[in-house]
Amino acid sequence: MCGIVGYIGPKEKKEILLDGLQELEYRGYDSAGIAVIEGKKLSNFKAIGKLKNLREKTKSYKSEGFGISIGHTRWATHGKPTELNAHPHLGAYSYVVHNGIIENYQNLKEELQKDGVTFLSQTDTETIVHLFEKFNNAMNDPFPAFQKTIEKLEGAYATLLITEAAPDTIFFAKNGSPMLIGFDGEEVYFASSDTPIIGKANEVYYLEDGEYGFVKEGKVTLFNEEGEKNFTKQALTADKISAQKDGYRFFMEKEIYEQSHVMTDTMMGRVLDDSIHFEELDKDFFDDIYAITICACGTSYHSALASSYLFQRLGKMRCDVEIASEFRYKEPFLTRKTLFITISQSGETADTLEALKMAKTAGMKTLSICNVDNSSIVRESDVAILTRAGIEKGVASTKAFATQSMVLWMLSLYLGQVRETVSEEILKREIDAMIHTPKALIVDEKLHAKLTRLSKRYLHGHGFFFIGRDIFFPLALEGALKLKEISYLHAEGYPAGEMKHGPIALADSELFTVALMPKTMHYDKIKSNVEELSARDATILAISPEPFELADDFIKTQYDSHPMLEFFEMMVVTQLLALEISVRLGNDVDMPRNLAKSVTVE
Ligand code: AGP
């Protein structure tokens, strides 16, 4: 989380930093700040909340002449979202911005406090700037002092430091959190991802973990643990594909409506008349592979979970799904005959990225399914399949989930095709359903209006259970996650058959049950489960093609010929329901409290 920008050069710096931070605001919006050094003039501004507050605060400020500058948008990890905790953090004569977590900051802080240093914030980041000044005061040489500082840090970081002791230099270091350097002649930019520098820089270098250095007079000097290092820049695309709301109230709403056409892009060149094709995969990709492990977080984890049913059903291959943050520390048994798949919208999720690195170290074949090309996860994987969803701005993921689910469905069928575990008849049936998917994703205005009306009945109560069976269980988990993320109401996803083993104790009229009741999958079983809840007075919102007389509210779906078509159609219903409840509650749909789009801390 958190977004970092930096610029060294003659141009007006405030606008460069604010524009860059605007592009990174999805990474956190608890506070933002900038610091500029021009000769002897030091300027520093911070504001809590969204970037617009910082814009307002810096309205009358303009930088002049050559200088160095850094900026930051924060997702709070250590310390509340206050102005004192906002970056850049100031020492006596230096500023620092940081993304990540310094795990040993308590020890470092205590040592510094013993030396008489006073800390103004509760953050881990502030230790970096004091540590640097401690070493620089002793050495009177900023780069070795910075180098020594970096050596002391444990954990994940991408950090930029500027100091009056070297007013023509930006110091940088990266380990575990993303950062890149952009070049335009003598001018140099830093950013957490490439969007802030597109249109400004024409070449880029994506820093690797363990790299650090400084930039001065347009020249970057780069080091890693082996010493000074040469590096090769690559061309940076000139087109910024920026997302606009296009008349929708929220990005999330637009992204729900977009799902139908982005799905066509996801399938293009991959779903052929009588086969599935991935140009990313060599013919022998699955040779010597006997099992699959998928690792992901949040929504991406839910798409993985749904696909585990498909990999076993169509590909006849064992498939385990792991939450990345759990996987990392369970000392997993990793074998080379297992394909390791990571799924991520952003491609920067720290837990997923670290799990991927573990798999690589174990010598596993790695494949990522990702929405962002050139992201850390894509670069780290042996092979990447892009989901082609386009930029997703809403923090609550929608079209990324839809396209991930589609790629995974295609991949499981592809596996069945190469392993000859699916008959021609099944292959045809699946392909036929895939081709119909964009239609199943079209948002029916009448349905949307009905959900808007219904939403007013679901603003109170003591919680929601989303229930489903088979692939509809992960969909229930996803429906519940969507609702809690943007409504702040308690919601859980549960396998319908599991309710009787405990959660049914909660049933009363104030317990809302959203029942996913597909016609094509265990309809009678789930019907019994919902009847059990209804008998205990739970309020039932049933989503099904089949009218259900015990439903308090009923959403009729259209598709009843293939489970995946029902899956996608019901997915849209749950997304719209969450959206409309959030709107009624007056919440910030696109930037819900406490969240960030890209989670780059553990
Ligand atoms: C989705 O609505 C969430 N905001 C979140 O759970 C997200 O899916 C998770 O953080 C993983 O992100 P990724 O797909 O970018 O790796």
C-alpha cells in the first residue's frame, strides 16, 4: 500500500508530485504529503484524508527552479491517519517517504531515543530519517550514511530520502515493495507504478529487491549487495489508459456494467470454435505436472477457490487453494511436479508476491493470472496470462473477479483438452457456454432498479449470510466480501450445507440470508438448506431462475442451462446489491474506509 513519487529536475514540482499521487491514490488515501528542496529553500505540506485536501493546502505554493522532491499517499499501518503520521517524515534536515513495513523499527527507535532523538509520529518510517541523520552527523557523507541506514532495515520497503546535506540528490532503496525510476533526459522520476510517469518519462527501470542508490545530475548510481551495478532501461509506453466514470455515479458501477464487453476481450483468441488456445502456454506446459496449487488474497482467492472445482472436474487434476498470507508461514510441502498459480488483479499484493517467490525458490513452475502487465507478480512468474479487464479503479473488485474466473475456467478446460479428460461433447458444451457469458453479464436496467428498491430493506439487522454450494460457495464468499467492504455491514459467506452445523443458531428475522439457488447445481439440496433457515424465521433473499415460495424477496435470474452462466449472472446481482446498499448508507463506494486498492504490505 501507500504510493510514492519523486522528481529531480528544473520543472515545477508541486504539480508533478500531485498528479503522480493522484494516479497512486488507489494505494491508500488516509493522508498525503510532499517535500521539496530547492537550493536552501525547504517546503513541506501534509494533509489528512484524500489528495484533494493536500491540493487545497498547497494552492498558493509553487516551486521554482532546479530541485529535488518527494511525495506520498498513505495507507496507515503504524499509527493513526493523522497529519503527524503523514509522510514525508522530517528529521533535522532531511525528509523521507516509505511504502512497506520496517519490522525492526521498535528496536531502532529505542536505540535512537536513547541517543536523545525525539519522535514526532507513531510510524515505523520515521526511524529511517533519524537513523540516516545519526549516521550522516557522524560521517558527514550522505551516501555512505544512507547505505548504512538501509543495512539496518528489516522488512519491506520502497523509500526515497532527500536531505539538505545533498540538495541535488535523491537517495532510494527498494526491498519487497514496488518502485521504478523514470527517465527523460536529465530529469529523473520515481514512482510506485508506471502510471504517474507515463507521458512524462520515456524510459523506465523497474528496481529489483535489494537495490538502492542515488540520483544526481541526471545520473542514477545503482547498487545491490554485490556492489555497484549496471542496469538497462526499457522504453515506457506513451499512452496512459486512464479510466473515466463515463456518466456512471461510481467507478464500481461502471466496472460492473463493463463486465460484459471486457469478457469478450478476455476470451479473444483463446476461446476458439472447438478448442481453447493460450498463446502464452507452450504445448508441453502441463507435461510432468500432476497437481496445482493456487495462491491469492481476497477476491482473487475467491476466484481461485471456484476454479478448484473446475480443475478437478474438467482437468481431473488435484487443485489446492491457499490464502497467500497463510501459505507463506505454514512450511508448505512444495514439489516440482506441482504447478504454482498466483492470481492477482494488481500484481503487487505483497503476500501473493512473496508466496510466488517461495515457489520459485523451491523450483516450481509458476504461472500468474493478473490484470496488470509489467507488475511485480507478472515479472516474477515464468508465464503470465493477462485477464484483460482494463483498469479497475473501484477498490471493491468486480470485473477483475469476473475475468479471473473466466481465465481459470478456460484454463481448466484447456487442461482437460491437453490431458484428454474431457470428451468432445463436454468441450463443445463448455465452449458454447463461454461464448454466451458476455450476454449473461449484461446488466438489465430493470433488475438494477429492483435491487435499488430492495436495498432499503437491508440496512439494519445483525448480519448477512450469503450461502451457496459448489462453485456458488466461493461466489457466496465473494458476495459477502463485496457487501462488507463497501457497506461496513457484517456479512459472511458460507457453504449452504454447513449452516446446520452451527451458524443456523443465529437465525431470526434480523438475519438476512442471500441464497444462491442455481437451477443447474444441487438445486434441491440448497432448497432444503434455505427451508431450514426459513423455518427459523431468517429473512430470505433468494436469487434463482426458479421461483421459491419461502423467499421474502426474490430475484429471478434468466440462465438455467449451464452453472457458469448462472454463476456470472448471480455475481452481477450480488455486486449490484452491495453497491446499492452502500449508496443508501451514504458510503464512499469507490474508496471505502480503511482499504486500499493495492495491498503491498504483509
Ligand atoms: C477486493 O474487492 C478487495 N479489495 C481485495 O480483497 C483484493 O482482492 C485483494 O487485496 C487482492 O488483491 P489483488 O487481486 O490485487 O492481489
